[in-house]
Amino acid sequence: MLELSSVSTSYGPVPMLRDVSLNVAKGELVCLLGPNGAGKSTTFNAICGLLKLDAGTVRILGRDVATTGTERLGALGVGFVPEGRRLFPTLTVRENLRLAFDASGCAAPFEDRLEAMAALFSPIRERLRQGAGTMSGGEQAMVALARALIGDPVLVVMDEPSLGLSPKLIDEYFAIVAAIHQRGTTVLLIEQNVETALAMADRGYLLIRGQIAASGPSRDLLRDDTVRQLYL
Ligand SMILES: Nc1ncnc2c1ncn2[C@@H]1O[C@H](COP(=O)(O)OP(=O)(O)O)[C@@H](O)[C@H]1O
Ligand SMILES: [Mg+2]
């Protein structure tokens, strides 16, 4: 469903990702872990097709992202949760969701999809007319997740979605992620919250200084010396 093959990128003369390969098969929940500055968001941007690659390819649903174009990924059935949420602060919650819905090409009526989102997070129903920029960080996180899910995607890619949330909200948030995964949505979860991510994920990758330093089933990564030194 998602495959990075030997991806290398740089910021000007500075190499960032080096020979990064990872894949997420249909129905999997895979996590990408790594310390600050490791290149996780760079990987996210490469998946979105926002970076020019020095080498390698990113394929989503069999298509090369470089030639498909970022703006068409929504219509292919991919939902993104970028780092820091990136809602349109001056638009209402409903308008934020509508824009993502229109870009998704989802065949279901918008109102039905809104109902589906309200079933996942009930507070959204009363917040549709509120300006997204006036909401708390936790509420914005839920709206950003709803925006990724409103078009009923087959694949969701999330960049540190739990950053800044309280422990209670993190639990609620990941319960929703687990629920959508159980319904068949494929997920790539980029996280620093290692124990939570590995508890949910089938497999994981560890990114350090732009390179994959370890990968494997979650239970093996929990025992991995590099992972333990970094996090546990
Ligand atoms: N637009 C950019 N221009 C130059 N350097 C960047 C840019 N974005 C990120 N970097 C650098 O690339 C490295 C990896 O950043 P990033 O992918 O955001 O890491 P992570 O998400 O794992 O914290 C960092 O050293 C960061 O300073
Ligand atoms: Mg980041």
C-alpha cells in the first residue's frame, strides 16, 4: 500500500534521509519511531510528495508519488495528519472538513461522513460552526484526525499526532486510531510515544540521523538495545 525504496533527500548541501526503505502492507498498522531531528517529518513530507528526492521512490497504491502529485493523493484514498495539525484557523471546523472531503473524491454524501466523524468523536457535532483556531490543542488534534478520515481513506499517515496532548487525551486519541485500524484502514503512525505506538503497531521502524537503524515486529523492537537506550 505504501512503499519507500532507498529514499535519499537533502536540505541544500546537507544530506538528510539516506537510503530509507520501508513498507506498509494493506491492513497493517506500522509505526516509525525516532528521536527529535531524526528525519521523521522529512519522511512524512517525502510520502506526501512535497520533497524532491535525490534517489529512490515513494509508491502509494502502486503509484509513484513524484509523478502523481501531492494534490491527487487525497483522491487516491490517502489521509494525512501533519505535524502541528495545520488546520485553517480562520475557517470553521465544518469548512476544514469540507475542504478535505472535496479533495478526497469520496462518493458518500458529506453529511453522512460528518455523522461518521461525530460517531468517532461526539464533541465534533457541537463544534462544526466554531473557528478552528479558537479550539484547544486537544480539540484541534481531533479535528485534524477527522479531516484525515472524512473522505473514508484506505491509508492514513500521521506525523506525531499525540504531541502536546494530555495523557487522558492521548488514550482517547489512540483508541480512535485503533478502532479505525480494526475496521480495515491501513496506518503509518510516526510517533515519539514509543510504548504506546509499539503496543498498537504490528511492526515498526526506528529512524536515527536519517537512516533506518532497526526494524521488525513490535515485540522485538521493545527488546532492541538501541530502542531501549533511546526511550525505555
Ligand atoms: N526545510 C528545512 N531546511 C533545512 N533543514 C531542515 C528543514 N526541515 C528540517 N530540517 C532539518 O532536518 C533534520 C530532520 O528534521 P525533521 O525531519 O523535522 O525531524 P523529526 O521530525 O524527526 O524531528 C533536522 O536537523 C532539521 O533541522
Ligand atoms: Mg517531526
